[in-house]
Amino acid sequence: MIRNRESLQSVPPEVSAVPPSDDLPLFATRVEPTVHELEELAAPVGTGRTRAPRPLEERFAELRSRVRTVFGFPELRPFQGAAMRAALAGRDALVVLPTGGGKSLCYQAPALVRDGLTVVVSPLIALMKDQVDGLSAHGVLAAMWTSAQDADERGATARELESGELKLLFVSPERLLMPGFLERLERAGLEAIAVDEAHCISHWGHDFRPEYRQLGELRGARRNLCIQAFTATATPRVQDDIAEQLGLVDPVRIVGDFDRPNLTYRTLPRADLAAQTLGVLRRHPGRAGIVYCLRRKDAERLAQQLAAQGVRCRPYHAGLEPRERRSVQEAFAREAIDVVVATVAFGMGIDRPDVRSVVHASLPKGVEQYSQETGRAGRDGLPSECVLFYAGADVHALRGLIERSARESETPVAPDELAGALARLDEMWRFAASPVCRHRLLVEHFGQAWEAGRSCGACDVCLGELEALDDSTIVAQKILSCVAHVRQRYGATHVADVLRGAHSARVRQAGHESLSTYGLLADLSGADLRALIDQLLARGELALGGGEWPTLRLTHSGLEVLRGEREVRLSRPRRAARARSRPRAPDEPGADPELFEVLRGLRRRLARERGVPPYLLFNDRTLAAMSGSKPRTREEFLELKGVGEKKATDLGPIFLAAIAEHLEASER
């Protein structure tokens, strides 16, 4: 803990865009403190600790050694070193690393070399259990203290806590702030608190939770308590709010690269949702996938449709009984089903790293939510696909949901909070319907720069799966003119019917078959026209009017296009194009597909026997590397990334035997 925090005021607190390295500096590269300066920041931490700490470099060297022997990682990922140095120096910190960036290790590893206790605040019991089980598999003594445990389980945790042997304790924010609990932790040698999913504390984030707001009380009179906040999704505004609400003192701010190069992003107009979703899932047969729906009934219906086509899937939403929800989560975790069709109630407690596809059946509420949900794909770094199917009706439905929730909230919602939620929805809408590189839009949303002219090579735009519409401006003018001719009193479906010359009863009843715009775009399908209208809405040439049935209205920029004062660029999916993945992150070199499936089956059987999710034994990337290198000895097995000493002892002989048997069978 810092003896004199006032002395830190001259130290630049921000670490951002640090170059990839095993030995990352604690501060921004423009100001690199010497080892002596870092030592000045480190001081005794924890209740009752009196002896001087070991030099920071010595502790960091030990930490890296433990990361190798315990977790099986020969090197640290970008930004992890900086976060761990800050932790060992007792600095408050805000660590923002995208999903798959290894943020959990940033508070787990320092706990192994501290003398005292690290407490991790987590919002979900399922999330805590996953981490405790994972740490136990690596031989780390960790526990959780939750309301879901019985008296015997809590008693065992209390004894481990009081013995001083416990390195990591996972608790909810409510538990941590119960009267006397923090004092109990201090008597047990509390050194640091890590707040996971820290974006939940911010009103400006996408997943605000009131119970997190109370964590600001932690600082109180404990000015020297080391608090570090971790999140995967936070814009600069949310980052500032997290630091303020937690009362972080001169925090080191570590912000990783938000680009996920192994993810291929696609956004497409929604047409036949079941067929479109099935097309995505069939590109990843037998692999894990998540499909997000807006409503419970949508999740139920789509799950039934997919199951009828042979997909091993189940629905998940808040309307199910708790036992049923747990059953779905467990079935997905142990690979008894491949796909979960869910509302947003599903996800935060799911740590499965081998999700190969995430499908959004409708528009999410904001880019941060979308980033977090798509971030559940490819956490192991292997190629994965994220597809969003959208329609203009999504915006109207979500806007009504947001406004209704604000009206019915038990606590008054400030006007700026409501305006912020609606602005996030509009930004998500622009992301979906704009023909701009998806990776670029995500990176820039989180306040980072994208190199001009750079192609990501991993989205529908950069893969050339969209084509510019010939005479885009003229087509736009025809659509805008039709909206004007129907006097801005009708919605997108009716306008599309008029433009394609439909002989519907409603068109005849309104007398719109006599309009000059009737049949002007008869060569386009209704789905194509709806998609083009959606693009004009996202661009701002059109807007939705209020009321139960949204009507199309011209905006100022729409009038400029109509008068020929501005040009627009519209696009549509190429008719002959087939979606393909072209990931920038390579597969494991030399992986043997046949042996990989053998090892995957062995992992599933062992996990079932041990009552844990398969990925807690080894993730897909480790299995792929194993299938490629085909280790024959314990020493060769230990060279695999993700294999530590305990797993080499516990699981090594079983997997080595399976590899030897496979090789012997192949040679016959």
C-alpha cells in the first residue's frame, strides 16, 4: 500500500496503447519510470504487516515465474504486465481490456505473490464459481462467500480465511458491504480489492447495477486501501465515471486495444430469421454458439425452429424457473448442447472460451452491449463469427422499451440518463446499417484511433460482401420523394409497397397507386427496399415519428439530398457472395483435426466425471496445439501454453496416453 499518496501526484497516471511486450512499463511509454522510482511507489500493504516489502522487480520476477508454473503461460499478453506491476506497487488502477484480453489474470496472478488476501467483487455467483473452479484446477486456493452456499460451505470458507492460507476470495458487492464483513477481511490480512465488471457502477454504461454504486463507500476512511477496477467495455466517459464513483486515488489507467482481429463481423437486413441463423450455425457445425433475441417469445420460437433442423439448442430467458436456467447454463458449459438461444439475461456468467459464433437476431441497445456480447465469441483467440440481423422496427421497439422502463422505474430516471440511453441506441443503429468497416467503428467508439485507409479483412465491408448500389443518390431521392408524397404519414413497409408497385389493399385504399412515385423502384424486392430505407434512417436522411405505429419523416439532410444538394452512398449484400471467414489471427499451426476431436472427446468425458465444464481442463487452443505437437513426455507436455505443473501431473498422463494410442493406431 502507498505510504504517501500525495507523492504520486507528479506521476502520470495513464497507460494507454502500450506496445506489445512481455515486460510492459507501469506508465505511458512517453514517461518510463526507473526501477528505483517504482520502488518508491511500493510500500507495506495489509493489516498488521510490518516488514519491508521485497523489491518490486523481485516480486514481478516471481509473479512471472508463477504465471508459467501455475497457469502454463510462458509470457504475458499486452498490457497484463503493466496491470500486474501496478497491483504489486499497491496502486489504484482502472484496467480496461476487451474480452479475451486476459484481465482476470491481472488480479489473479498478483494475489499469488502477495503475503495477504485479495478480494474480488463479482456480480454473479455463476461467474464466481467458474473462476474458483478454474483456479482450483490450477492448484490455487480460492473460495467464494455467497448466499447460495449452505452453512457448512460458508463455515469452510471462514476457516480458510482465518487460517491466512486463502489467496483469493470472491464476493458480491452486497456481501462486501454487510456490517462488519470488511473488518473481518482486514483482520484476515486484506491487501487489495479487485472490482470485476466495473462498468456496472456507471449510469453511462450499458449494464448499470445499483448495488455496484455502493462500492464507493469502500474508500471512506480507508484512503490506503488498494482498489483496482476491471472491465471489458468502457468508453472514456464510462472510464472516468468508474474512477470517480469508486474514489480511485490517482489511478493508473491501462486501456488495451479494443480490436478483436480473430472475430469476423457481419450485419445484414433481417428477412427469414430462422434460415439466416441456421446458415451461420452450419458454418460452425458441432461448435458452441449463442443467439441473442429481443423478447422471450422470440427466443422460444427460434429455438424450436432451430431444434427442428437438428441444432442441439435450448432457449434461455428470465421467464424460466431458476432451476431451468441453471440447467441450460450447465448443459451449455459441459457441451451437452451446442447453442443457447437467449435474451440478454444470458451471458455475463458464461466463461466458455470456445464460442465460435454469436448471432444477434435483433438490434442490441448499444455498441457497448454489442461489444460485450460479441466478445463472448473466440475468447481463446481462434477465428469466430459475429452476425447481426437487423430491421428498422427494432429501433422503434427498443426506443419504446427504454422509455417505458424509465417511466416505470421505482427510482426517478434523470433526463440526461434517458437521453444517453436513446443516444446509445441511435449509435448502434448507425453501426448496423452503415457500410463502414465494423472493426473501425468499434475501435473508434471506445476512443481509439484507426489507421486511415486500413482494411480489417474481417468484416462484411472489408471482405467485399457488400456492393455499392448503382445511382445511390437517385434511388435515395426516389425513396425520400415517396415519403413526401404520402405526406409523412406512413411507415417503411407501406412506403416500400408504393415504390415497388404493390397491389395491396392498403395501397389502393389510400389511393397511392396514382402517385408519381408508385412503382418507381419495381426492380427491387420489398426486403431490399426496407434495407435501403433503414440505411437512410441510420444516416439521418429519414427519422421515425412518434406514436404506436412509427411513420417516416424527412430530416433537414434528407431535404438536401432530395434537392440534389448532397449525395449519398447506399449498399446491399452481393447476390453471388457467400459469407466466409477470413480471420487475421492464424489457427494453431500443424493442428491434427482427427486427433483434436479425439482429445476433445476425452476432455468432455473427464469433465463429466469431475463435474466441471470441459474448458476448465484445457481450452480449444491448448488442445489444438496438443494435437499438432503430439507431446510424448511430461517435459514436452509442459511446454504447451495453458499447461501448468498441477495439470501436467493431474491430466498429463491421461492425455499423453491418448496421444500415444492415436499415433499407434495411425501407424498400423
